[in-house]
Amino acid sequence: MGSRGSPGRRTEEKAGHMLVLLKRGTSELAASDIAARLRMSGLAVHRTDLDGQVRLGAVGDGVTLDWDAVRGWAGVESVAKIPVPFKLVSRTFRPHSTVISVGRCAIGSPQLALMAGPCSVEGEEQVFRIAEAVAKAGATVMRGGAYKPRTSPYSFQGLGEEGLKLLRRAADAHGLAVVSEVMDPAQVPLVARYADILQVGARNMQNFALLREVGHAEKPVLLKRGMAATIEEWLMSAEHVISHGNAQVILCERGIRTFETYTRNTLDLNAIPVVKELSHLPVIVDPSHGTGLRDKVAPMARAAIAAGADGLLIEVHHDPDHALSDGAQSLYPQQYADLVQQIRTIAAVLGREV
Amino acid sequence: MGSRGSPGRRTEEKAGHMLVLLKRGTSELAASDIAARLRMSGLAVHRTDLDGQVRLGAVGDGVTLDWDAVRGWAGVESVAKIPVPFKLVSRTFRPHSTVISVGRCAIGSPQLALMAGPCSVEGEEQVFRIAEAVAKAGATVMRGGAYKPRTSPYSFQGLGEEGLKLLRRAADAHGLAVVSEVMDPAQVPLVARYADILQVGARNMQNFALLREVGHAEKPVLLKRGMAATIEEWLMSAEHVISHGNAQVILCERGIRTFETYTRNTLDLNAIPVVKELSHLPVIVDPSHGTGLRDKVAPMARAAIAAGADGLLIEVHHDPDHALSDGAQSLYPQQYADLVQQIRTIAAVLGREV
Amino acid sequence: MGSRGSPGRRTEEKAGHMLVLLKRGTSELAASDIAARLRMSGLAVHRTDLDGQVRLGAVGDGVTLDWDAVRGWAGVESVAKIPVPFKLVSRTFRPHSTVISVGRCAIGSPQLALMAGPCSVEGEEQVFRIAEAVAKAGATVMRGGAYKPRTSPYSFQGLGEEGLKLLRRAADAHGLAVVSEVMDPAQVPLVARYADILQVGARNMQNFALLREVGHAEKPVLLKRGMAATIEEWLMSAEHVISHGNAQVILCERGIRTFETYTRNTLDLNAIPVVKELSHLPVIVDPSHGTGLRDKVAPMARAAIAAGADGLLIEVHHDPDHALSDGAQSLYPQQYADLVQQIRTIAAVLGREV
Amino acid sequence: MGSRGSPGRRTEEKAGHMLVLLKRGTSELAASDIAARLRMSGLAVHRTDLDGQVRLGAVGDGVTLDWDAVRGWAGVESVAKIPVPFKLVSRTFRPHSTVISVGRCAIGSPQLALMAGPCSVEGEEQVFRIAEAVAKAGATVMRGGAYKPRTSPYSFQGLGEEGLKLLRRAADAHGLAVVSEVMDPAQVPLVARYADILQVGARNMQNFALLREVGHAEKPVLLKRGMAATIEEWLMSAEHVISHGNAQVILCERGIRTFETYTRNTLDLNAIPVVKELSHLPVIVDPSHGTGLRDKVAPMARAAIAAGADGLLIEVHHDPDHALSDGAQSLYPQQYADLVQQIRTIAAVLGREV
């Protein structure tokens, strides 16, 4: 990745980003000792175990360390540079795909993660009706916004905590997990009280104060790609979250901004196989925001799964004409149920299941 | 700000673009007479028949005609404005999907059009080997460039007529039709002598001299979307071809240019359902140029079919490391055969077949 | 296709966004009363006085009010819809250009606002040396980052409050005002203690929690355009700030993201005359981030002034090769001084001065 | 430039692209002999003389030559690789700026090239009135389209040869040179009969058949940047023209396509200093197509000159409301005259003159 991108889009390679593999059979005590010695040099150390082997990612800028000496430490099998700007996110650091368990759903596993629900939580009847419909169709996670980022200060801004409570109750009633957006670092504890997954929206993908805060949370983070973010920048934002301690990051492609104005955004499905190659993190697709047009949602949802996505995030509303936001891109419950049926067959082609 | 939109991306509505429906049972003589009267007013008249009813598209700028009087002509059932800037291309003019027959292939029918072959024709052994492989895998049209548009004047420019002859022989030997690119209006008769489909490349999508020339040809035209072309401009270029008399246009999405540089282009699959809604023309996808990366071709090809594309144009080479152009994005024959198997299952979900 | 435009890029017109002009000579008491009556209907009311006439912007969604009745209120001269999605930001609401006074500088006046300084505050000697140099060259505001938004979590993140203190002291020693970036709503009071202008960076242009917080601050806000933000969205973000009560917003163009990769961003100078037409707010240009290349800064700075910008924000460093961030785009002090001389002559062509 | 750009936007470095400097004082005979020996190896050889020294650009793909042996040839001072994909266009090949003389105008010299006139030639009175006005204001080249590339086949396509005759007569009557667009390789001789400069439009920037044909013409070529063309691709298209023998190429920036839709295109003034660094060719700016909005033309024209452009191409019409094309972006004659006055002062800042 070093030779790609432009000066402004490139993240510089830095020293002090190394992958330290320990010998098989190294004792837990020895492993801890090696990690401690690296930390004492000023490096952050992240550990992942694979096939009985301990892998330590040692990252930190401006740290000078005699890596040849480290190679000689007892228990150390090899030391190698992590060759991409995103370290903890990369397949180099962690070759096996990450699976994140939320409720009945194992995101990143062969089972596809189907997340669905309204754009905004609007009231009790609405969320309960939609929860029932999407659960019946096969979804395992319910989406719904309680805090809404709106371009205009005069638009509906969401129901706030009241909305979160309704969403939680409706989801519980139908055995669903909950994903909801958090917009402000100060909101993280509140949203984490009700939601199972904390969503960071496209406009906040490089809101580093927010990334730090969700990086300290104990809930998985669904990180949407920014409208003008390169794949590399998107992975770097995931790296921010993981570097603060939270390794449970789900990436979500939701369309990029291009010159084409017929669709609201240009859903970039190319990003799916690219991310699957570069990173061990699961990646899902939001075709509702990606197209902004109801009758384009199903084709693009099918395409996302055919391209290898780990799941879908789709807006469903029982009465989209009266939705307080994004009605024009919401599926009717029956459309959603039909779509899930089609997805089932396509998933099988890739050895996956709904 | 209401009138803002994109001044440069919008094509003005013009008077004199009407759809004239004749009454069922109007005699052929009467229909010809109505068409002739419209032509005498300075309009170009295009006819299509649907369910026993004659539909006349009457197009022309600056023509003033008393359309209320036309409504009163014997045999005329209705007169309506075609509400989009592209007229003959629109579903308003022709509600049923166009099917274009080439060799064993009916492009736009439930049967998917599988076109495959090398980027450039390089020599006899090469084209015969690849023709055999793609025919065996299920392709019905062979691609191969004899005239190559190259960014650099110092790159391989193609074998010219010699290449066309080789391509024709190899295709014939394996029961395949031929698609090949034409770059210059003066080349059209020559390429049309050997190829079954005339390809207009992305860089020439708004080369209006070339569009006029292929508009006078009697072979179907495969029109690639320009790298910075909106869907509307792409359809307008198809309108150019059809307005010159050639109604056999196949659209081909091959990636647009965005800020993302990881992939060579951003394959815009959103365009598939959009084009299928706006136009009756078949639309296929070229994931080889769309991604520029071999291991991204199969995921995006599957996604294209899942999104509703009518076919695929894919680069296949038996020895891509030594290809004279685009080797890095060419599939190996076995990869192509495996892909066709996957496509088969996905096609069935949409009621289609390979 | 006529209504197409960009569904996602357009902000819907809403009722309840009106400009209420009072008759000349209306008493202060009567004016307050009218404002109060509008507020009681649920509208936010913003007042601006022009040529002895009170202008009330009454904004709020979902408010239904009998505007014909308002037209009949004593003291009301006229009531008109504000025809753009941004209301308080528009020239319709406030025809005269806003001038924001900071230190010796009147931003938006005929006097150009010259802001300069290092990307990051790195230490005492650095900021004092640079402050001296830019003050001598003619700058009136010093820039310098204490909290840095960095794509990589492993890059230098700024000196924090220590940096702000240094910046303040260096600026004071040379009679300069201070502009510095704020990244987190919780940081606003701290940064406002040291800086005269609060900068909201491009990545946070739609960080609505941050916009709300600076909207409550009593310091001017420098709002950078997001890398993928349309001009309309940029103005909408300014509207967020003003709708929370802070009318002192300075817009800053700093380059958008396009397919061109030679320059770090594409500085969009077209935005200057467009913003000057649509809005009363001052707009300045940052050619350092806009190009990312030192020797392109001076040409684009000259061009910005020639296009009508109200000022410049430029990175200057006495030792750019050892800068902790953005050295490659920082001018040497002498280059900056030479540039200011050129700017002086170009400014005169537009009736402005340095 | 080698490490920049993406896989798809990068033009591969090829062997056989060398700059051969001859020793000062080498006889003409010896120089010819060296050129001939290089040509016999299959290379194209382009010569330029600088400060009494002969410089030979030897270009050609796939040519293997023992360059160490060439270094030993009598008369050869040095042999160096031309390190950019564009060779003949680069400042490496030709360090001094190219000046192209057309009529009273020396394009690329300190004197700015002011080209102006209507979008389309519409009739005798129109072109004569406009010619008089722009000549009086200070223009030295008249623009006017006789063959028009139009997105819609139903729009006005230009007057053809009749238009060229009118344009020539009007220009001659006022001492102006003529620039006019050519769209088809077959049209080149006809347009060259009437015009002094052959314009290749943005949509044809990679129409390689057309580039070859104007590369064989004996008139200067004005090459507009394509809407989605990187600066490198633009220079490569100029390389196409020069490699066919015509070294008189004038580059013209006219706006690129981005997500911003307020302006018709995004005029990329960053390209001006970039091109001036990379290439010896003159570069002018077309702010009329670049913005698409009349009142944005003057600010962007001033900005272009401030950024270092060698001239301007501007649409002027005495009655823009009735223009057959592009009226909304045409200046009135008086606006143009006022603009030229402003340009005069800005030009002086850069040591240039009108």
C-alpha cells in the first residue's frame, strides 16, 4: 500500500510498528514479560493468539528500539515490520477474520448479519411494529436513530434517550440486538446503556474525540465509511478505535460522494473485496443510504452479498410516506422479507447462510 | 438555490419530442402516411410496435407543430410529450426491453450475455487458446482489441486489421460472436467487416463524430460509459446513435472516476437498476476495467448479476503475466470457468439463466 | 428526470422560515414585542438592523403560523419567505456583509485578514520566532494547532493546553490575535480561554455536537469546508452555529477531494464568488492545505485574493524540514513576506488593502 | 511523479525514453548522424536546441539499446533517462518555456494571450459585432465554434464551413487570429484552412485518432483538459500530439467534474502552477466553461492570471439571452473590457503584460 495514493492521502510509514511472534510453547509468564519489556520502551502492545502462537503487535511513534536485540530475546521467534499504515486492523497482524458476537448474531462468521429498522425512532407503535416485521423476516439486529445528524438545524433531531428506551424494549420483545448512533463523546455512556452496538456515522468517521471515546467503550462499534474517505482512511479510523482498546469494530460501506447525482451516493461495492483482503474486520453494507432510492435497495443489497459482504444494514418502515426522515429510501416490511429470501440463495453460492 | 441543480449536467427539455400512439387496427398504409406527415414537418420519426400498436417517436428541435391538430388526425390515439432528455432510449418511448440477437446470444433476454477474451489480440496461438477456453466455460461472445486506445503514445497500439482477422477466425472456430473496439469514424466499415458488435470505448463516449458513424452502421453497438459521465449523459450518447438510425445499442458500465485510488476505477453498480428503470436498452458490466485488480473481478461480476445486469464483459488470458496490456486484471481460464458456475446460481434468483 | 438533481445534496424547503421587516421608526419596545410574539409561536428569532430598519429572521420547523395575520401586525412592513435552506447565513436575511473584529483585524472589511503560523505548536522558540516573522510581514492573526486531528493514531497529536499557552504568549508579544482548532465539544471552554477565534476543522464540519457547542461560545468561529461538502452543506453548517446564537462565523475554503492526486486537495476557488453571492459571511482561503505543496501556495494565495477572498490562512515555519506536521506545505518566513507584497497590489485591483 | 497516482492512473515507465545531450560545438553533420543512428534503432528522435547545445529526445517502447555504448559515441556529452511518462512535453526534455506565435500573439511569452468570442458562430452580424468588441478590449485571438459537440443530438450543431468563413472574415477585419474546434479527424484539413489554432475539446482529449491527425497538422493545437482527466493524462495527450510531429501545443484548463454542482464544473486553478512546473508548454484558462455562470467568470479569470496562467479563453456575446448556446456563461462586451483592465494590473505583479 506504500506506493499507492497521493501525498495527501498517504499515511506515512513509521518505525516502531512491529509484529513480534513468540515461539510456540512459550509460557504465559514469558509472554507477559516480553510484552512488558516492549511496553517499557514506550510502545503500545496488542496481543492476539492464533493456532497456539502468541502474536504481539507493538505500535508507537518515535520509539527507537534495537529490534535486532529483540529478535534475540528468549521466546521470540521473529520480528517483522507491519507494512501498512493500519496495523492492528490489518490481516498481517491478525490473519484470521474477526467474529463479533452480538445477541443471536455472530458478525463476520458464515452467518450473515441482517440489521434492519427505521431511520429514526418516532414512537412506540412504530418501533414495535417494525421490530416484529424485521424479526419475522430474519433480521437479528434492529437499527433506529435516537440522535440524528441533520444537515439542517431545523430538521427533526431525534427523540434522544426516550427513543433509546423504546428501541430497547421493542428489540427485546422480538429477540433482537440494538444498533444506534452516537454523535458526541459525552453521549457514549448513555447510548451504551441501551444499545448493543454503537454506530459512528459517516460524518463522524474522522471525529477523533468520538473515536477515542468509543475506543474505551465495551460495546462493539459499527464504523460507517465517510462520504469522501478512502478505504485506507476508513481503516485508519478503525485503527484509532482499536488502538484505544476496543477491538470489536464492524465496518460499514454506505456510499461515497461522486459526480453522479442520480443516486444519493455511489455505493462502492468494490470496497468489500478490498477490505476483506486488507483487514480481518467484518464489513457490512448499507444500501439504503448508499442509493437513497427505495427500488434500488434490493438490487444493491443482493449485489453486496454477492460481492462478499458480511451483512446488511437496511431501513425498513411500515409507513414510509409518513416517516420523519429518509422515508423515500425505506423498504416496506414485505419488500424486506422478499429480499431476505433472495439473499438466502445468493449467500449459499459463497458458502454462507442467513 | 432552487434552480441550482447542475446546470452543466442537465439537458434542457425541448419542444418537438413527442410520442404518437396510433389506434390499434390502423392500417399499415395509414401508419406510413402519419409518419410521412410528421417527417414533412421536419421531425425525425422512429417507429416501434408493441402489442399490436404502432408507436411513433417524433423528435427534432426547433420544430413548431400544432400538436392539438395532430391529436385529431385519423388513426392517432394519443400524443404525449416524452418527459426525459433522452427520447428514443427511454422506457416511455418503448416500454418493453430491447433484445439484441448476436450469434447464439440474445442480449437483454433472460439469457445472460457472457462476453470474454483478451484485452488485446496478440497473436494466433493466444486468441485460439483463449477462444477455446471461454467458449467451453459458457461464453457466447469473444472480446479482443485490435485498435487500442492508450494513454501513452509509446505503448502497444494493437495489431490492426491483422488482429481482427485472427479474432474472427478464432471466434468462428468456437462458435462465438465477436466484439471489438472502433476508435475512428473512418475505421467503422473495416471493423464492421470482422466484428459482430462495434465497441465504443469509455474515452470516446462523447466522440460525436464516431457516434454518428456507428449510428449509420448495421451492427449492434456496445457503448461504454465514460469515466466522468453521468447516467443521463451516457443515455444521451446512446440517443445519438439511435437518432442516426441504429437502434441496437448495448450499454456497458465499466467504472467511474472517483477520489478512491485503491481500485483503478469505481465500478458503479447502482447504475444497473437505474438504467433498467429509465431505458429499454440492455446493460452489461465490465468488472475487469471497473476494478483493475484480478482478484476483485469475480466478486464484482457476481455482484453485477445480482444487481440485475444483462451480461458481463470480462478479460481472460491464459498467460496474463506476459499480456501486452492489462494483464493484472485478466482472469485465468479456470477462474473464469469457476465464476460462470457461480453466476449460474445467482442468475436463477432473478429468473435468468446462463 | 427533471426533478432529479441530487436528492441527498438538496435540503428541503421548510415552512416557518420567514424574514419579517419592520417599518422604519418602529420603537424599540414595539420591535421587542413583535419578536416576543413570534417566539411564543415556537420560532427562533434572530435580529439584524440595517439602515435604520429592523429585520427579524423567524426560523423553526413544523411551526404553523398565520403569516397573513403577521403582515397585519402594527409595525410590520413585510413578511417574505427566505428562499434558501440556509436562512440566517443568507444575503436575503442580511444583505450587508458581516464584519468580524478580532484584535487589529476586521474580517470581511476591505482590509484583508492575513492569518499565518505553524501547523502545530511545537515549542517556545518555534512559536516566538514564527510570530515575529509573520507579524513583521503583515499578518494580524496567528495560527497554530495545539490539538491536532491526525489520520493515524500514532502521529503527533499536539501539545494541548501547554501549546495554547505558548501560542497566546507569542501572539501577544507581537500584537497578533490567535486562531486554534477545537476538536471536542468538551474542549471548547479551554480553547476559548486562550484563542480569539475557534477553528472547526474540515473533518468536523458536520460534527453537529461541536457546532452546537461553538454556537454557544462567545468567540468567532472559523469553519473550514469539509473535503466532500457542497457549498450548500458548508453554509448549512454555518447555519447550525448561528442558529445556536453565535453569529460570528468566518468560512474557510481549504480544498475539496477530487480524482486529481497531484495536489493533496483541489482548492476550489470557484467557491469564493459563489459564497460571496449567497451569504453575508466573510470567506477566507487556506492554500496550504488546499494544495499540500509549498511552491503552489503563493500562486494559489494570489489567485484567492484575485477571486475576491476576504483573507488567507497560511502555514509558515522557519524550519519546515523539521516540522512535526505538514512541513512540506509550509512557507519559509521570507517567502511569506514576499507573498504579502504581491497580495498588496492584487488587493488594490479589487479596492482592498492589506 | 513515479511514486504518485494510482495503479490505473499511472503510466508505466518504459525503457528507451532518453535525453541525449550533445557536446557544445558538435557539428551539424555529427548531430544529424547521431540522430540517424538512434532512429535506426527504432527510436523516434525529437530535437530541441538550447543555449547552443543540441538536445535529442529519443523515445520508443520495446527498443533495446546499449545506452552505455551511446554514451561513448563521439559528440555525446551525456545520456539520461527522462523520468516522467510524458517525455517531449516535460521540462526535463526542454527546460525553457515554449512560445507559440499566432498573429500578433506570442503564447507563452510575458505577453498574455487573450482569446475571446462567442460560443457558437451564429451569423454575420453577430461575429462582426463581437470581433470588433473583443479586439477593442485587447484580445488578439477570436474564438467561435462552427462544429459543436452537443450532449443532445437534438441541439444546434453549428454552422459548419459557413461558420468558419464568417469567423475568418470577422477576425481578419479586426486583426485577430482564429481558434476553432475540430471534432473529427476528417475535418482537420477543412478547419485548418480557416483557423490559426485547432481546438481539441474536453470530450475529445483522449480521442487518439483526432490527436494523431492534429499531430500531423501545421497549425498550433489548443488542447482542453478532459473533465475527468488527471494532469498527467492531459500531458500524455499533449505528448501524443507532439510525438506525431506537431510541437505547438497550448494547454487549456476548463474545469473538472467533482461532486460540487453549484458551478457547472470546478475550475482547477491548482493545475496552472503544477503544469508550469512539469512542462514547458503554455497553459491558458477557460473560466466560462469552468464555472458556467456569467458573474463568476471575471473573478476566476483574475484568479487564473494571478495563479500564473499564460492567457484566457473567454466567451463574449453582445446578446447572450439569445445565444444559441452557452448564453448564461457569456460576458457582455463591456464586462469583458472591464475585466481586461483588471487583468492588466494583476499581470504586472507577475512581470507580465496584456
